Amino acid sequence: LPSEPDLLARRERVLAGVQEHYWAVPPRIERGWAVHLVDTTGRARLDMVNNVTAIGHAHPAVTAAAARQLALLNTNSRFHYRAIADLAATLAAALPEPLERVLLVNSGSEAVDLAIRVAQAATGRKDVVAVAEAYHGWTLASDAVSTSVADNPNALGTRPDWVHVVDAPNDYRGRHRDADAHRYGPEAAAAIRALAAAGRPPAAFLAEPFFGNAGGVPLPDGYLEQVYAAVRESGGVAIADEVQVGLGRLGRWFWGFEQQGVVPDVVTLAKSLGNGFPVGAVITTADVAERFASEGSFFSSTGGSPVSSVVASTVLRVIREEGLQERARTVGGRLKRGLLALAERHPLIGAVHGEGLYLGVELVRDRATREPATAETALVCDRLLDLGVIVQPTGDFKNVLKIKPPLVLPEDAADFFVARLDEVLTTGW
Ligand code: PMP
């Protein structure tokens, strides 16, 4: 594979350790275009995993808007300029009532951190209930609610006492499986009520509305309704982390929480919002925003800067104009049907999770025991890289092929991926 040992060694020497890349010998990427990444030898590979560049690599509308704005004005967000107001209005309009007040930051971690701070300040409480096996970020508060041992092996050892963790509502691999998964909602609601009864009513319940870390496992029906009711009953707020699932990726729904038929009190956004440019947002109700403003303060020098605001507004416009939610639905549906057809022939595939272009292919050694095929998953990813497809493992057992491509994925590229996976599973990994 094309990769310069010297450059890799230098990277390892000067980067502080943990900024991992995915392969022992990664290809050096030089360019991106739509759904492809091109390495230094000129070889293009299909990018099936990059959930940041939602509208496609190097989208010309973003490039033009960012370059124009950068040449005109970029400044500390304390100044008065148009772009931040336009973005906030667009975001507020894209969310259902009563979500209407916007705070702008630079990343998903910052958005989650700020959402927690908003909830704590607005309620005058500290405790937060989060879900096991989740990832929400690397800053102190977002790390505290990140429970996935795959992303942070120390996750469970470093948990501060204001974080309370309920079971991962995973119907394939959780404590309750299949038809029993409906038990997660009442159990999490009971845990929240027990905290309130013990004199520690939580400031917030925080979760992804679609279980991202396990590869796109939907929450059991009614889960968020039951849990949100419990947290609101005791005066807390419901936070939905839409950093991965929001903005049309699920196809049938623009927001993940729509799939559950609920509206949260606080929403976090990032990743797709900037199509790779750093921008994140917290959107909340007027009531929560006012309670937060009277208790705390917030300022980010570059959150909502003219350039990041223009980029995010452009991304939101392109998602609408190019019909990318609909595309996630149709191409994602075709992709899922292709993967389910593979599952009929390849016993290594235990399940195909997800919706739209937010899918996970769970690989198992035995369909009855669901023993994770961790080593096999890494080998399958390596073979796919050789065959021109970039895909990576996810989940606490690293046995799920994470499939979150740019939403501009064409049908023939979806078919190409299914064919290459078929090839690997047929010829061996
Ligand atoms: N929340 C979720 C659901 C995420 O998937 C991530 C990133 N993987 C984050 C928050 C943190 O975002 P960032 O890496 O931009 O800080």
C-alpha cells in the first residue's frame, strides 16, 4: 500500500500518541471528491465511513462559500455580522417547535459539553443520566458521559459521580434481546425516578436517538417517550445528541428523535453540519435558554464565526437542494437490501442494523451465540481497503462494519460496496 514509512514515523513521533488512524499501514490520502478518497498514487477508494463529509468531499458550494467569506471577513463571534444570524435562523427553522434558540460552537464534543452545562445551569442540578456503550466526545463533560470502552478503555473507571449510566438499549447484543428489548425504556425511566426519590433528580437525560456506537441500532419503540417523561416529571431536561444521526442521514427522518416520535429540550449538532469544517451547535427552547442565560454565560471566539456560519448554512441548503435526505432513504434502502441478501448467503453476517445511510453490519462467529467476530472484522476491513473500499469496525467488540458514507452516495457505488463485501466473504479474509 502507498504509504511513506518516514512520514508515518514522524507522525507517530510528533503527534501526542493517541490520534490513531485505522490501519497498520494506512494509505496516504491526498484528495477527496464526492464519495471517493484518492491516495498519493492516484488510486481512488470508495469512502463508506466518513460521517463528517455528509454532502460529499470537496463540495464546490462549500469551497466557494468558505473561500469567499474567508476573503471578506472572518472574526471573533462577538462582532455583529450577518452570517451567524442567518445560520441560527436556518437551524431554528429546521427543528420542530419549541426548539428555537441556538448556541454555536466548533465541534460535537463542545456541543455536548455545552448542552450539559445548559441543562445543569437551567435546572440548578448536577446529575446526568447517560446510556452505556455510547460516545459523546472528548472534553471533560462529554467524556464523562462517554461510556464506550471501545473508544476509551478507561471509560468506566474515570466516571465522575454526577454521571449515572443506564443499560445500552441494544436489542441485538444487550441484556434484553429481540422481543425483550421493550424492557429497557421502563427500566431507564425507573432508574431516573429512583434518583429523584433519593434526592438527586437529574439535570438531564442524554442519549443518541439512534444507537450509533453499535452501528446504528434503533432504540426500542417508545424508549425515549418513557425516559423523557421520567426526566421531565422530576424537572430535568431531555438532550438528544444528533451529532451523527441528524441532518437527514437516516433517510426516513431528518432528525433521529423523529423516529421515536418525541421532541427533546436540547439538541446537539456537529460533524455533517460543517461537512468537515469545524462547527457545532446546541439548539434549545426559549425557556431553557433563558434559564441558562440567567445562571451562566457562554462565549466561543470561533463558534459561529463568519466562515463557519457560512459553511454550515451552505451545507443545510445543499442537503435540501440536492434532496440528500431522500437520497439517504433510497440509496440506503437499496444498500440495506443488498446487505440483507448477503446475510442469507454468508453466516458471518449476524445482523444488518440501521436506517438510511447509517448502517452497521454485525459480524459474528456463531449466529446462535452471537459471539463477536472481532478479528475477522479487522481482516475484512483490510481486504476491503485492498479492493477499493474504506470501511471501519465499530461497537464495543469492534465487530460491526460501520457504514456512514457521504449522503451523495450513488446507487452504483452502493452496489460496488455490496459486491466487494460479497467477494471478501466468498473468497476469504
Ligand atoms: N457525539 C456523537 C454522537 C459523536 O459520534 C461524536 C463524534 N464521534 C461526538 C459527539 C463528538 O464530536 P467531535 O468529534 O466533533 O468532538
